[in-house]
Amino acid sequence: MGETEDEHTARASQLFETFVQASTCKGTLQAFSILCRQLELDPLDHGHFYHCLKAAVTSWKVKALWTKLDKRAQHKAYEQNTACQGTRCLIIGGGPCGLRTAIELALLGCKVVVIEKRDTFSRNNVLHLWPYTIHDLRGLGAKKFYGKFTYIHHSIRQLQLMLLKVSLILGIEVHINVEFVKLLEPPEEQTDDSPGWRAEVRPATHPVSEFDFDVVIGADGRRNTLDGFSRKEFRGKLAIAITANFVNRNTTAEAKVEEISGVAFIFNQKFFLELKEDTGYPMSPCLTLPPCMPQRMRLSSGRNTAIS
């Protein structure tokens, strides 16, 4: 005797909630794999996966998330997910920038593959988010994935987890423990069976090595592994940033410590008054204390703040 409709709905809801509540990178990917297998969904069918998942998980608890993602997808720039339909993209790096870029490309209709050489999200650095960034993440359902998303300070690890879950929901392939080595150009003499642009990766036998792409995006930080491309860095003007990082020893205790929101203390110190007189700009110290590591003090000037 098969399960009833109510039983199927309850099971789908529980599987999805387990995925939402996953607190590690590997745990998220494992919960997603179980979700797809149990509900008989094909995560490689990027063009239809989101709609199939939405049809399979219909509990009232998740409807708010579907509403937010549907609203975002209806933006006219995406042209109903057809603006870049047929474009195949490879993103190197599964940090916040890489995953957020992947989401944008998926909304445009691209086939997106993300590779990340690590298998853990261990960066507890707490960032001060700009108001428009908070607005953007809320529009992607941040509150559903992280109930404490009501502050302006959040760790990189928590941002990665949230963006990873949204990426998977939108049909983006994310592969961990895959390291980019170099680009492989297509052969000069092309035939119908000739490969296009590909990437040499480690391990060499990983299926990503057979992925032909039209666009490659290096989002692997300062040590960009894409040769021949200049690196651009955006910094706020008229700002001073002082960062103090403590060694992350990747212990279990460090990984389990919950983040705390940033707390700012404004001090009317003589030093800052003198700076204002000398420069004409008001300076104020802002102290952010995340758990374990790092600790960061930002000195902000006017409306512009540099975050390093």
C-alpha cells in the first residue's frame, strides 16, 4: 500500500526542512542529495528543477520561500529565465561572491557549474553588510535559511551556507573537493564532435573535466588561478580599515561556536577629534567581535567604509 497524499506532503516537507537546517557544507549537499533521491527529482535538469521541487514541496512553511524566489525571478531583466538561455558557465570558487554570481546567472537562464576546492565552510569572519546587500539576500529567502538574519553583521560561513542552499534549489551544480588547474582551449580545427572550452581540474577524472562552457568566472579570491586576466579590487574611498585575524585551527569547538552580531561602540576620544580637525572628516571606531576569529576594528569615515 502506497503512501497517501498527506503522508507524501509531510515526508517532502520533512526532507526539505532537514536540507534547510543543515549547518555544514557537506551536510547541506548530503541532505540535498537525499531530498532529490527520495522525491525522484533530477538536479541536473537545471531548466526545470526549481519548478519540479516547488511542485513536490508544498507545505505552508515553505510557501513564503517560493513566493520570494518567484518574485525575484520575475524581474524583467531575466526575461522569464531566458535572457541567457543556452549559455554554459563555470564558476571557480564557492565563496559568497561565486555563489551569488551563480544564482544571478541561473536566474538569467544559464547552465551553471560551481567548483570549490574545499569541502568545509570555516570562515567565521563577520562582515558588515551594506543595506542593499541585506535587501538582496532577504529577497532570496535569507530569513528562511537563517532565522537570525535580522542584523547587519553576519559571518562568511553563514552567508555561504545560505547561498549554497539557494543555488541548489535553482538547479546549480556545486562540486566540492574539485580544484581548478588551468583552462583548456578548444582545438583550432573544429568539428561537430570537438570539445569546446574546458577546465583541467583535480582530480583529473572528475566529471567537471568534460564540461564544455561558454563563460568562466574566477571567484577564488586574491589568488586568482585564471592566467591572463587582470584582477580588479573595489574599495571604499576615504576610509581606513584595520583588521586583526587570529589563526583558525579548524577545531570542532571553533566550528560549533555560533556567530554573534556585530556590536559597535562609539568613543569620543581625543585622537579622533584631532583627526577630524586635521582631515575635515569625522572618524569613529567600530569594534566587531565574532567568535574565535577574527577580531576586526573598522575606522569609518563619512559614508564610505572599507572592509578587508
